[in-house]
Amino acid sequence: MKLLFATDIHGSLYCADKLVEVYHKEKADKLMLLGDLLYHAH
């Protein structure tokens, strides 16, 4: 099983799109997004 791990995309659509591209290119079985999915402005 091939796993792809990622963290800290901070709500970036650009990074999310690139991550999906890498997921498909590498033919990973699972994508594990571990944190900082959203950006919260103060």
C-alpha cells in the first residue's frame, strides 16, 4: 500500500490542487492530510 502524507496547506486551493496532482501521479492508495487544513485570519 502506498501512502501520501501532507500537512499545513492552510486552506490553499493551489496547494490542495497540487496535492491531488501528486496523489494521482504517484498512484497512491491513500492520502492522509494531517492538519492545518484551513486558514483562520485573526
